[in-house]
Amino acid sequence: MARAMAGERRAVWDAGGVALLSWAHFAHDLYPAFLGVLVPAIQAKLGVSLFWASAMVPAQQLPSIVQPFLGYVADRTSRRWFVVLTPGVAALAVSSVGVAPHFSLVLLFLLVSGLASAAFHAPAVALVGEFGGQRLGWAMAVFMAGGELARTVAPLLLTAVIAHFTLDGMPIVMVVGLAASLTLYLRLRTEMSDAIARRHAGSVRLLPLLRERRRPLLGLLGSVVANTAAVTPPSFFLVEYLLERGRSEWYGGLALSAFYASGIIGGLVGGSLSDWVGRRGALLLSSLGTAPLLALYLALEDGSWLMLPLLVVIGVFATPPRSVTLALANDIAPEARGPLSGFTLAASFVAQSVFALAFGAVADVLGIERAFWLTVGASLAGVPFALLVPAHIGRARPVSG
């Protein structure tokens, strides 16, 4: 039964569908990516402490816990409306943060944005799995590139808006998300995908399915956690590390942008590579390559512009698992794409929050440079988990006509 269901995948690469969902991913993820600029701006405007301002991050991320449930519901109803509505909802919610008169409203708007994020990602990933056909790794890489591009552009965009219009002018940025929802309403067709998902939903028992495939599932979740442990410190604390070493804020911002931008390249390369060598091979290459490159950067970092290309190379090795693990989730249970994609994404979001708090605590005690050195080997923890993934999973096979 499982093999028959797995065979009912799209065999044809749907470039238009993948491109449309990648645009939706960019438009949606633009808004949670504003947080890095919003936290200090809201703190200054409303006069709250840094502790309370920092609560904006979990307010936006904690709703991701419900992603598996929302993926389950989407598989049994229609993925279309989950994906169509959520970029617009995220745009309205986050854009309203700038004009909120009380901090309680700021947190409420961010909670709404977090729920939109949870409702968007699992169904969107499942649809990309359908549209990707036999090029699933590449499809997931293109989709993730949309999110990485949003994270690269968002800080610069919001900084420019605040500089010209102040926080009260922030509603102007909602146009991107609203435009994405309109485009999706007019262009996205999910009838075939929804019919297949609903047919499978009635016959798939999720818990027995996961028990049956527990070995690759453990490999998937372990790889997600190990990769998150490796990329969280540079993603959230690189600027602070550089400032403490006497670098300028401008240099720190450029360094972080270089690392984020490298995620676009890393995701595309990793996703395409995983279609060639399999998901296990791509995960192993990332795990084994990230640790020595990060150690080299910490040993050589001197504030010169030559360090920026090294950060790009680190990102190219460190970021592929973001797309590879989502492709792997689709490979493991193609008959339950929504719930398993949601579970994978929820694990990533929760692990990110945990490791960010843990790194901050360690850095307060030992200093941020020592904390970075302690996390150098985090990616290597993914090696034994990657070996749990069967070697053949994800290898592209020619489609017979």
C-alpha cells in the first residue's frame, strides 16, 4: 500500500508551480525577517526593556509548534487556501506592529503572524513536493531560496522604510504580501494535489506509518537538530561577536548579509546535489564541511574584507540541509506530506529557539568567542543521523515514458 501511494507522485517537473510557490515564500518570509530591525525600533518607540522587547521573537516563532496539525488539516481539506491567504495575513499583522500604541498589541500582531507562518509552510512544502516530481531536491532548493532571499532583503528594506517614513509608515510594506496573495488566488491550482491528499488521508494511519519508517525519520530529525545547532550562532550572534572584537556595525551588518545571501547559493547547490548523490550524501557533505570552515573563520577573523568570502563559503556548506531535509520529509512519507513537512519545520523552529537561548546563556558565562568555539563541532553531530538515511533516497531516476 505504502509503495503504491508513493508511486502516485507527480512525475513531471512543474516549473511554473515551483516558481509561484517560491515567490509566495519570499513574500511571506519577508515579514518575520523584519524582527531583527523591529526589536530595537519597538524598544525605543514604546520604552520597553530589552527583556520584554526580546519576547517579540518567541511570540512570532512559538506558533510554529502547531505546524504538524495544520499540515494534517490541509491534507484533509485544501492546501490552496492555506497558501493563498497567509502571505496577506502575515503582511497585515507585521505591518501593523509599527503603528501599535501598546506593547501588548505588538505581541498580539506577532502571534497572528506566527500562526500565518505555521499555516503557510507545511502546505506550501507539500505542494512543492508535488510540483517537483523527480527533481524534488531542486524544487525544494528553489523554494527555500525564496525564503533566504527574503531574509537577505528584509533588514535593508525595513531600515530604509523607517529612515524615510518612521515606524508609523511601516504599513507601506504590506503591499508585497497582499500582492502575493492576489497572485496566488489567480494562479495557484491545487485540485489534483488536494484530490490525491484527501484520498490518501482516509487510508493513512500516521502513527503506524511513522513507526514503520522510524529509522529514516530519526535520521531526518537528528539532521535537522544538528544543522540548526550549527547555523543558529552565526545567524543570530555573528554581529554581536564582531562588535565585541572591535569591528564596526557596518562591517557586522555586511558580514551577516553575506552569510544570509550564501544561503541562497547553498540551498540551490545542496538541493540539486541531493537529487544526484541522494539526501544522505548531501547531508554528510554539509556536516563534514561546516565544522572545519567555521573553525578556520574563527581562527583567521581579523576584520578584513577577505573574511566575507569565507563566510559565504561557510554558508554554502552549512545551509543546504534546510532544503534537503524538507525534500527528505517528502521522500519518507509522500502519502503524508503535509504532517511530516510540518513536523520537520516545527522541529527546526523549536530547536532554533532552544539553541539561541542556550548559546546566549553560555556566552554570558564564558564570553561570546569561547561560545562560538564550543559550537564549531555541532554540525558533526549530524553525521550519525545522516547515516540512518538509506543511500538510495532522493537519487533521481529516469522517468519512463
